[in-house]
Amino acid sequence: MLTRLMTPYQVAIATEAVAASVLAHAGCDVSIQYGANQPGYDVIATKGQHALKVSVKGSQDGGWGLIQSYKRGASYAEAAEAWRRGQRPDIVFCLVQYQGVIPGAAPRMYFAWPAEISTQLKAARGGLGNTILYEHYVFKKGEAAGKTDKLPDSWWASSQRIAELFARIQH
């Protein structure tokens, strides 16, 4: 397993660039907001008259910590729901994973709506919930020992998934 090669800033820049590349490769026109960590969304992908706003999240440790700030005094399910309610429903998340990826190789990428992410976080650790969305993780100790968290295959960045995202915003 590779150690972390990039700073958080480098992850953010690389993540936005690779997301834009994949969306363009899927036939989208793409605009990137200037500068990492802009509020709302990072990338806009358009096809015809339809625009998809994308919030890009990068990681190089196998997971994305998304709801820690919502957890204080709340259950995992309550924190996941509070996070979901705080997201704009018209923004899709692009999750980019660099763990184990050598420079020059493509990172793994997934697309998910806030409601899908919230559902996944509530089901994490065998239904116990979690604040971290893991790409693929087997718990070795604690209440969740032996449980596996894995992102749904349907989230994988593919032409079909991107078409599904655009189909949803057209309705």
C-alpha cells in the first residue's frame, strides 16, 4: 500500500481535474469553479440544455469523512440525515479515491446523490452507521468486527452512471 503522496491541497486540485476529465470524456462540456473548496459545487457539466452541478471530494486513505461535524449529540442516522438536509438536492457528489494509485494511473471515481450517500452512511458498519464513507473497508474490531463497508457498484463512474445522473435532472 502506498503512503500518502499528496497534500490535502494537491488532492483537491488533482480531484477536480480528474473529475472534469472524466465528465468531458463522457461527452459533457465542463466548467470548473476557480480555486479549490468553493461553496456549493466545484464543477458544472452540461449536455444540451441540462447542467449537472458536481461537488468533488478526494481522498487518498480509502474513505471520505463527510458528517463528523453533524455527529455531536446525535446518532449516526440523525447525523447522516442532518447532513443530507444540509445539501442542495441538485448537486451530485463525485468521490475520487487515490489510495494505492501510483502517479500517472487513474484514480477510482464514483458519483452519488446526497440521499444515496446518507443511506450508505446509515447502513455502514452493518447498520450501526458511520461518519466516514468507505470505498471498501473490513472492520477488524469493535461492534462492527467482521462487517464490510463497500460503495455500491452502481456508483462507479461510467458513461451509464453519468447518463443516469443527467436523466434524473431532466425530470
